[in-house]
Amino acid sequence: MTVHSVPRPAIAARRMTLATDLDGTFLGGSSLERRVLYQWIEEHRNTVGLIFVTGRDPEFIMQMCRQNGLPWPEYVVGDVGTTIAHVRDDGHVEPIPELEADIAALWDDAGHRVKAALEGVAGLSLQPTPFRYRVSYDLDAAAFDEAAKRIVADLGCDWLISDNRYFDVLPKGISKGPSIRRLVSYLGIPERTALCAGDTLNDLTMLTCGLPAVAVGNAEPALLQELAGVPGVYQAKAPGAGGILEAINALTLHEAPKGA
């Protein structure tokens, strides 16, 4: 299966590039809004680049594209910013070593130390997926022991709570924002043409990293609270895919369908 079968200009040469979260954002909104956005992207591949910036692991993302007919991204910032990868023509992801070297060094194989330190902490259930440079937990907010934050900090790592359901342990200073900026710079994409889109707290660093940004209409209240007063972030009325289309038009990044 060839997923990028039609030649297209380098992503840096296109009019805009959408760097979008998945759950609640690219996958959010009505079925009509999603269909309109996805079809518009496919029809404008010569002028629109696509990067997924998500907490999901890359192979899960590729599986979603195969099974759900999503537009295929050309690059992926996955695992809450700890993976930076190119999507090959055969539909598999290929990490970009020069962009991941610092991430691996900062993580320093901390997985076993993190799991041991957080074992038995109330409100955390370890996710079974074997991530490379992160450890992730499902979060029971009612039972959560705040001591977990101190434990992670003492290990020299960062913690991140998103959607009040997930607790991620990440290398110090690594998240979606720094990683998407690193990829945009590496690819030579003009910053003014890269639109970041998100809906939860794990999108905060991406939406405030200095690139054009949109918080879609269904964004969680905790994210909107953090974004209050932050310049350069468009707050859409429409949820999910509809909010992305709304922002593209409002920020005059490209001509896109309106009122889906």
C-alpha cells in the first residue's frame, strides 16, 4: 500500500501546514465537518501539508488512518512530543534520529525508574503500551495522590495531566510544543504558515509555542483557562474539525470551506 502515491511539492513550499492533535480535534466535530475537512485536505495536497501532533503512539495512528480512511500525515509528532517521525510511502513511521537524539538523552532510559517510583500510587493505572521515551497512566482523578507530581519531579522528569484522565511522565522540557517547533524548523516550514490545533492541556505547549494556533470549540475548560490572555491563539466556536476550518478562514491561511 502506497500512501503518498502522488508527487507533491516539499512541505515547506506549500501555502500552509496543519499540525493537529487527533482526539477531540482532527477527530472531533460532526461527521459532516470531518468529511468536509478531510476531503478539502486531499484536494489541496499540493498547497496543504499535514502533521499529526498527538499523545498516541505512531503505529496506532497509522492503524487509524488505514481503518478509518483519514488523510495520511506526512510527519508525526507522537507520544506527547517524544516521537518525531516521517511517514514513509509504505505507511510506516520512521523516526528522525537527529531530532530525537536530545529526547533520548534527556530520558536516559528512565522508564523502569519511573514505574518503580510510582508503583502503588493511588489513582494511577499503568498503560500497557511500551512507549520509548515516556511512561503513561490512566488517571482516576477522584483517587489521585498529588504526591505523584513530586515523585516525578524528584526523578528529573516532567508530568502532564490531560483531559483529567491521563497522567504522562516525560523527559524534562519535552512536550508537543518544543517538538513541533523543532520539526517545523528542521523542515524549513515558514512559521507563519503552520497552524497548530488542539483541545486539551497536553496541547498547551503546542498552542503557545509561537506558531499560529487554534483551540477548537470543544476545548476543555482547563485549557481555555490557561490560554486566557495569551496572544495569537484563535478560539474557535465550532468543535473539532469544524473549528480547524473556522480558524483557517479566520486567520486567512488558505481558502477553505465555510459553514460545514
